[in-house]
Amino acid sequence: MELLFGLLALLGAYLLGSLSFAVIVSRFMGLADPRSYGSKNPGATNVLRSGNRKAAALTLAFDAFKGTAAVLIAQALAPRLGLSDTTIAFVGLAAFLGHLWPVFFRFQGGKGVATALGVLLGLNPLLALATLATWLAIAYFFRYSSLAAIVAALFAPFYELLIWGASPAALAVAVMGLLLVWRHSANIKKLLAGTESRIGQKAATTPNSGAAAAHKHAAGGHAGHKQHRKHKGVK
């Protein structure tokens, strides 16, 4: 039964992680799908490129919360269901994997930075604070969210191993860190090429803004055509 409960806990965590709040919040607030503009990544940073800070903040909060909630629920049920520390650690990893490949959104997920931080908060709050401090420091000085995420992802497992020692949590954190770096492979290429977008930089074109621009251009052309006909008639 303990094995069955463990598998159910992993499945539940994956389904919780599959709630892509970048898409959910954007739909609720009447914004364009974040998978259709900017980096096309359904995450808080790309939602911020829409210009709506409230939507970005809500996305960040909910994406982090689902990672924390998965771990805390597993910890609360552990005595009753016989869940081990290894299972609890991998429940956090399952929530993270759900964010990366959400079953509810055609497996088109985000890069997992906020959800990973939420998992760390549930597993080890001090580790989460150290990792967040690393992200903030890099983001403040370099203004690249992707670079901050990569550095924080690489440092997190080392923090865990050096301060708290080897544990199932350290393994889960290491796997999340490697996946985070891999998910940022395109950003790494852009960073090396000097074309990566900085924090707060709006998307060059969104579906809504593109449609508006096309409509404006068409209206201007129609007006110009009418003006040309008017002048031709006078002449």
C-alpha cells in the first residue's frame, strides 16, 4: 500500500504542477497567450513582457505556490500514508516536471524557475532563500532573468550538499538544476550572441499589437487612397 500511495502522491504532484498559471492568469485577465509572443515561454518573465505587471506577479506567485503546496501536502500526509523522505523529495520533482510538460496544455510548459523555487521552499526554506538571493544578485547586476536562473540552478545543489549533506532532497534539487539549465539552452545561445532580452523588456510584437498595427496601416492606406482620388478629381 505504501508503494501505491507513493505513486498516487507523485501523480497528484505532477497534475498540480501541470496547472500552467501563465496561461490561466493571462486568459482570466484577457491578455494574449504567453506562448504566442516574446520568448513564447509560459512563465512570469514572458508575461511581464506583455506590460501587465500584476499578471506577471500572479503568475510568479501561483507557479511557486504549486511547488510548495505539493511538498507540504506530501509532508502532511507522510505519517498516515507512510511516505518516505525520498518520496517527498520526488513529489517536489514531479510537480516541477508537471510545469515543464503540463498534461493540460499539450505538454507545452515553462522553464520551471518559479516552481523549482517553490519546491525548494517546501523541502528546505533556508536553501530556497539562499537560491533566491543568488537569483536576485545576478538579476540585479546583469538584468538577465535567464542568466540569473542558470546560475541559481547550478548553485542550489551545491548549497544543499555543502551545508546539509547528501540526501534525497539533494538528488531532486540536482535533477531540477540540470533540467533548468537544459531548458535554458536557447537562452544560453542568445546570451553568448548578445541578443537575449533583459528583464522588463516588452515583446517586440504581440498578437494584439500586431493586429492593431495592421488595422492602423490599412486604415491609413485607405485614407491616403481617398485623398489621392480627391486631388485627382479637383485637378
